[in-house]
Amino acid sequence: MTGGPINVVMAITLGVLYSAGFYLLLQRSLMRIIIGIVIIGHGANLFLQSAGGPPGRPPILGGVEVEEMTDPLPQAMALTAIVITFALSTFLLALAYRSSVLLGHDEVRDDVEDRRIRRLQQRLAEDEDDDDENETDDHEEAVR
């Protein structure tokens, strides 16, 4: 009923899937982002299936001993993850198609508001540095 230890090949496969998915998720192309989300979804499904343990008998009381039964929860969660990944993928594909129709490309651009806030923070940091330098100069003159 409990899952056994995970084998090394499955752990490496899961690590590769998750790292490739997160790498693609950080790209600027919408198609790469969508492929990254799909790969992460596949990694989640593999993780849930490996967490379920080895195959066993159907969990029907009276027909099989409890030790031989398979836990149905990881299988149900994997099925739910498949449906969620499919729905999210179709939604993101529709958004990417709409973006490519309106803009002519699928690149995600920087937000103008983010740039404005970053410039404001840099200006404030420079002002604080100037104030610190003025205080140091005033202190040195007072010491003389």
C-alpha cells in the first residue's frame, strides 16, 4: 500500500524535466513558455505516478489482501493534473495566438511601468549616496 523508494533513473528524469521546464518558463517567447508549462506538467504526472509505488491489485475490499492493493489517490491526482495541464495549455495557446495576431510576434516585452519604477529606485539610491557623501564631507570639515 505504501510506495517504495524511488529509483535513481526516475529521480534524474524528474530533475531533467523540471529543470528544462523551468528554464523554458523563464524565456521571452510565449511558445517556449507554453512548452515549459507542458513539460512541468509531465514532470508532475511522472512524480505522482512514481509516488504511487509499484503496480498492484485493484483496491476492492474482500477480493484482495490489503498489502497487495494499489493506492488509487496518486492515480486520481495524476489524472487531475493531466486535465489541468491540458486546460492551461489550451488557454495559453489561445493567448499566444491572439498575441501573435495583434503584435505579429510572440515575444513578451518588458512592462513600461516596471522600467519607470526601476529608474525611480535608481534615482532614489543615487540621491541617498549623494546625501551620504555630503554627510561624510560635513563630518570631516567639523573634525578639522
